[in-house]
Amino acid sequence: MPLDVTVERLIPRPPAEVAGYAMDWRRDHEWTQGIRSAALTREADTGGFGVGAEVTRTAHFLGRRFEYVLRVAGYAPPQVLDMVSVAGPMPMHVTYTFEPTQGGTFARIRVRGGSTGFHRLTAPLMSRQVRSSLTKDLRALEARLTA
């Protein structure tokens, strides 16, 4: 079974504020579990951050340090940031969505991947760990924005 995990949280702040913070790769390490650093290693064709840009993240997960590169596949602030891995320990597709709601912003993170070889065998464990990390990510995002 491939990895497919979605977590959601209502954050009591406007979508432009929530998405503006969450979509800024320079802030990844402030709210994303395990991320130690992030660098824009390729700009979008139009310059800066956008479709085609690549962000290299250094992370710690399950006691291991690794780097992976995410390429922006979709970028429509403040609604969607869609990224796919182009280098790293496992194939990954990460989608961030932000929907306005009466109480603020409904934030959602979906992570898909790891459907071949060793990753297929570890999918149940990975799903639990990823769900736990993503849940902490959204709590940390909310804490940063409401402090």
C-alpha cells in the first residue's frame, strides 16, 4: 500500500497570512517537524519561488539525517502549494491547501509516495510517523501565527 496521509486543522487566522507563512520556504524549519534547513536551489523560470523552483531540505526523520529536493509543481497563493520530490530517499508528493472558513483558515497537508520496494514494506509504520509529524506541523504553524 503506498503512503497517502492527509492532516487538517482550522487555524484562526486569514488565509493570506497562513498561506504566506506556510508557503515561504525560508520558514520551513520554524514549523515543519524535522526540517533543519531549507534552501532555494533553483528559481522558477519567472524568477524567485514559483512553478519549477526547487527547494532542498535537510531533515531528520526516524533518527536519520537526509536531504531531499522538492520541485514546485503547482503554486496558487493563498490556496495551493504542490511539490514533488526530484531527489531524496523516497518518491514524495506534498500538497498544501488553505481554504477560507468563517473561523479562519482550514489548512491541509497531504503527503503521498513510497509505493515501491522497501518503502512499500514500511508503509504502515511510515504512515503513522508521517501523520504524527504532520499533525505537529499544523499545531506548530498555528502556534507561530497566534502567539
